[in-house]
Amino acid sequence: MSNTLSIEEVENLGYYDFMGYVGVPFFNIGGFASIDRLAELCHITGGTRVLEVGCGTGANACYLAEKYGCTVVGVDIAEHMVQQATRRAAELGLADRATFNVGDAYHLDFPDATFDAVITVFVSQFLDPAEAFPEFSRVLRDGGRLGVNEMYRAEDVSPEATEHVDASVRAFCELTELPFTLRSPVTWGQSFKSAGFSDVTLEEHPNSSQRPYSGSIVEEFGGWRKLADTLWRLLVYALRSGRMRKRFADISGVKRVLIQDKETSKYIGYVLCVGRKNTNKR
């Protein structure tokens, strides 16, 4: 694709290709603090080979490569996300330790036992763990770890909140054209065990204990200048396109229910769940 698209071409981009094109990173409620904790649980160090499935614009992969000295490969279905991630790594001088490719989570283009850790950050909630987790296990070495940082829905949601949360989930499915699912913490843990992982560790982090998007939003964008540039581009698209204005309004509505509204967001949070691949089990 051309680096500069017409407004009509931008309107027709899928949700994540659009976000990648304008330079919006994947957000996670816990910010980089949650990535640090995930790295700790997955035993990521300087010699670790990491695969991030659903790498977005590369913020998490580059953060891990820079802070821990590990080697990270990122894959994503959105071409524009991969382009932005590759550019980010080059600008940070991390191109030798953080590389990115277009890829399918269900059919990873890597040999068996390639990685020491596989991670997803707000990505497995769009996948079927019964199909994706065995594929993640295939590319893990024996004793390697799968770690996810994903949203959850509490078990005991009030009827009123359930209605609003369900509507937001349906809206996000329509926005992304992907099967977005809010699973309970128990269900996340069971998914690991069903895929054959052992020593499963699960931590719950409710929205009520978080400051949404944490304090790392500027860092995730790549600095104040890039943040301002992205916000300006979004404003221009909103002014020029009714379809873009509707898309932004829909995104704001989903975010409000799942993250900001006190009566609904208190039932939502993120889990950090990690399991170890058993020796000699594929």
C-alpha cells in the first residue's frame, strides 16, 4: 500500500489497519507496569526468545527488547501495524532485537520449539483459546511459558450492567470485525489447563484498582510529538468524514462502558495468566 492514502481509502481500512495507519498503539489498562509483571512471570531475561502474537505498532515488543535485552519477534494480521512496528524498532535502534511480520495467530510460520516465551496483550480475547493455545504451545520449547495480558469480566455482574457490557461487546465486535470475548478469570485459567499447560498462575487486576491506560500513554505513542501528530490526524479525519466521526463515537462508547463508567467498569479488568509447557508434550 501507498504510504499516503486518500480519505476514501482510509475509510475502508479495517479497524486495526486504520489504527496502525494513523499510529495509534494498542493500549492495555495496566500500562508498562503490567508488561513488567508479565515479563517476570514468564521469566524473560537477556537470553530469552519471545514471540508476541498481535504485536500492534510494536510498543510492547520494543519495550521488552530495550529493557530486558531479549529478542522479540512480533506478528500481527494488520499490515499497517507491522509497518509502524518495524519503523518504531528502527528509530529506537532495536532492529536487531525486535522484528515484525504479518502473521496468523492460528497458523504461525515458525518451526516447533522456536521460542522460550509466547505472549499476547489484549489479543487472545479476540481468539479461540482452544485453537490458538495449542499452536502457541507448538512453537514453545519444552518448559517455555505462555503469558497473556487480557481483559476479563467478573462472574457476578449485575443485570443492569450485563445489558450495557453485552451491548459494548457487540459494538466492539462490529468495529473490529473480530469475535471479541470477555471471559471470566476462571475461564482464562481453564483455557490454559485445557491446552496442556501446567503451573498456571493467574492474577486479577480490576479496573477499580487501576488508573485507565496508566501513565505510559505518551511513551506508548513514542513521545509527545507523535502523540500530538496522531491526535491532529484523527481530528482531520473526523472533520472530513462522517464515517470516521461515527467510528470514533462508537470507540468512545465502548471505552466509556468498559473502562470509565463506574457502574459497569467495576466488573471489568485484566488478568495476567501464565502457564508452562510440559516437557515432551506438544
